Amino acid sequence: MPIARPLPGQTLIAPSLLSANFARLGEDVEKVTAAGADWLHVDVMDGRFVPNITIGQPVVAALKKVARVPLDVHLMIVEPERYIDSFIDAGAEVVTVHVEASTHLHRTLQAIRARGVLAGVSLNPHTPPEAVEWVLDSCDLVLVMSVNPGFGGQSFIPSALRKMEWFANHASRHNLDYIIEVDGGVNTDNIASIAAAGASVCVAGNAVFSTPDWGATIDLLKQRAAGGKVK
Ligand code: DX5
Ligand code: ZN
């Protein structure tokens, strides 16, 4: 059974574990979930698609044992199709691959869906939304990168707002119901305009983990996102 989608008008917060304390990952997962995290965003980097190297399937499997909310796995790796099954076996409930990294993207998305988890496609900041237009009916989620992938704590790239609007308009014009998720530089100052542009899942790494009270920050993010949606 795939996980529940965000309700209309709702904005989910997916803290990026990249900004957690890797030496105390289990504790941080429990703490950030108690603080209101809806999904846990897991950034998998291979040192080839992006310059950084982070975590792999064994860590996802360990996280699964303590996670009480869905694991949202963002594969920033080349040839992601080679690793889909092993990340799903490890416990991923959302699997997102990059359009720039998968030659046979349609097949890759179908393979993810066939496993009964949500299939996501992600686009780097320079990639036009049209690059994924012909696979959108095979997607449960579009992850709009609002930074160049590879590192946490970067600044939001404003053109991502227009890209999210494109996806929101396209979904209503063509009667598609993919989730729009945004990743990179989301904070309490820009989340209202991000929600207004159509995002219903917001990844937030630094904005949550660098603050002393994660619960207060997640509450404020949700509150401001709701304010953006009513405009
Ligand atoms: C960037 C990652 C992001 C990152 C977000 O490559 O995909 O998920 O951790 O971190 P912040 O919210 O700090 O920009
Ligand atoms: Zn990410």
C-alpha cells in the first residue's frame, strides 16, 4: 500500500536528515518526528551525480527500524535504476530519481511504481519542466530542486517558484495528480511563497536542524505555508 498523499491545502514538512547528527541518527529521527516531521527526507549521494557521498541502503534499513513516518528517499546517483529494488527492500516509501541521471526514465518510474511505493522524478535547477512532461502520468511526485544538489544549507534559487507553478498549472490542465515537492533552501521566510506556488511537500534541512527548538520551527513552517496557500 503506497503511503497517504498530502490532503488538499496541506503542506507536509520533510526534514532532510543530511543536516542531522550522523553520529546520533536514531535519536535525531525520534526527536524530529516528535517535533512534527511528516516524512523523513533521505539524501543518497554517490560522488558521481553530485560531488558528495552520503549514505546507502544499510543506513536506510537502520532508519526504517526507528522511523514512524515515511522514508522519502532522494537518489542523487547515476543509473538509479540499478538500486531501486535494494532501496525499496531497505524501507524507502518514496523513491525519487533524477531526470538527468536515468536514460530510460519512463521504465525506471514504472519499475518503482510496480513495487507499490511512490515514484518521484527530480529536476536540477537548470532543467526545464518540459524535460519530464512525457513521464508525468507515470509519476506520483515531482521534486523540484531549488538548489544545486549535493549539499545542505544553500540558498533558495527563486526560479524554482516559476517551475513549481508550471507543474501546478500542468496538473490542473491535464487532470494529473502528482505531488509537488521542493528541495533546497526552504525556510520560514520563503515557505509561504513556495506553498503558494504549488508545493505540498517541503524538504527542510538546515532550517529545522540548525534551530534550537525543532518543534517550534516545524510549527512555524506549517503555519506560514498555510498562510501562503490561502492567498
Ligand atoms: C541537497 C539535498 C537537500 C538538502 C536540503 O542536495 O537534496 O535535501 O539536504 O537541505 P537544506 O534545506 O539545508 O537546503
Ligand atoms: Zn534532497
